[in-house]
Amino acid sequence: MSDRTPTGPEDASAPVTPEQPATPGAPARGMRAIEGEQFSFADSIGGVRGAVESVLPGFLFVVVFVAAGQELRPALIASAAAALLAVVVRVVQRTPVTQALSGVLGVGIGVIWAWRTGEASDYFAWGLLTNVAYLVAFAVSALVGWPLVGLVLGLFRGDGPLSESGSWAGALAWRHDRAQRRLYSAVTWLWAGMFGLRLVVQVPLFLADQVTALGTAKLVMGLPLTAVVLWLSWMLVRGRTAASPAAPPTPPGP
């Protein structure tokens, strides 16, 4: 089942992180949407096209698996074909293929894993492992006082290193503000809770080999839940973490 990840396979069970610095007038996507002036559910998860590319392989896997009488091979072929088609279409249209390629990688791992073991539930094993990894990363970062949400957002703020006039020191400026540290910690725990909830629901289904129920849970708790957590994060953060404006230049003396 395809969810989304920041730097690895597209996996809707993972956070949607910014792919590039914000540009004036561009929709805020992924975690960058948390500090946007306005919030769009569609834009936050990569737009309608990005959502379809992310969800379709997993959706087809479940539908074809059920329609084919729980035959594994047709479901795996349908899922892999959908992921590959997304890349081909983007190449033909000469649009960025990063997201689609990441989707192919994530789907490919699931397809190969399930193909080799012959267990349909293993198609979802990689997604569960990524949820474990993100749960640990977000929880540990909050516990040690370096909340991951603050670190990611700091890179893309006006005083961060991905801005023309920013720096690495600017990316960590929020750590000097106790209120912002607490806020970013709270939001980071919110994300950790999302990954934990997915594992609580999906791991028992995986262990019980309930493929249809697991696939349905992955769809419901994938991009839709990610979008809700992004919105809740935006509600908590908006207007409270803006970078301090630079001090005006001192006028020259007479």
C-alpha cells in the first residue's frame, strides 16, 4: 500500500515533507503547509494528481486481490503497473518525476517482498516498518528537545539555509524561544501519535493475515489521516512561529 515519505519511497503512511523551498504564490505542500497563511487539504498532500499517484497502486492491489479470488499475482501486477504508469506519464508530459519515482520504489519493495514470500500481507510490510521508523524518529526527537517538526520547518523558513539570505543558524533560531520549542514538541508528538495509531490498528491485521481489512485501513489512515494531521498542525502553529524580522539597518551618522 503506498503512502508517502520525505526522502524515501512514497508512502501515505509517512509524513509529506516539503520537496523544495517555497516560492511566491506557490501552494504550500507537505510540512511547509503548517506555517502557511492559509491551508488547503489538496495542496498539502501534493495536489489531486499526487494523491492519485500515491493511493492508486495500493487501491488496485486490494481491489484486484479481492476480484481475482485472492490471487496474489494479478494484484501485484496491477499495483506495479499503476506505479510505473505514473512515471511514464510524467516523463511524456515532461513534468517532475521525483514523486512518481519514489512511488515506484515504495511499491516495488512491497511487490518484491510479497512475490518472494507468497504472502499477500507482506505487500504492506514495508509501510509498517516505515511507520515504526517515523514513530521512533519523531518521538525521540521530541524527547531529546530537538523536535523533528521544528527542524524540518526551520530549513524552509525565510531565515533558513534553503532561503537566499538564510543560514543554518537561522534554521535553529526557534530553539532560543521556549514557547516555540514547546509548540514544535507538541506538534511533533501529534505526528508520533499518528504513526503509533496506524501501528496499533494495522499490525494486528497484518499478523492475522487480514489482507482486505489491512489494505482498507492503509487507505483510510494514509493520505486522509496525513491531511488531517497537517491541518491540526497548522491550527496549532499558525501565526505563532513566524521568524523574527531582521533589525533595520542603522542609519549612517552625520
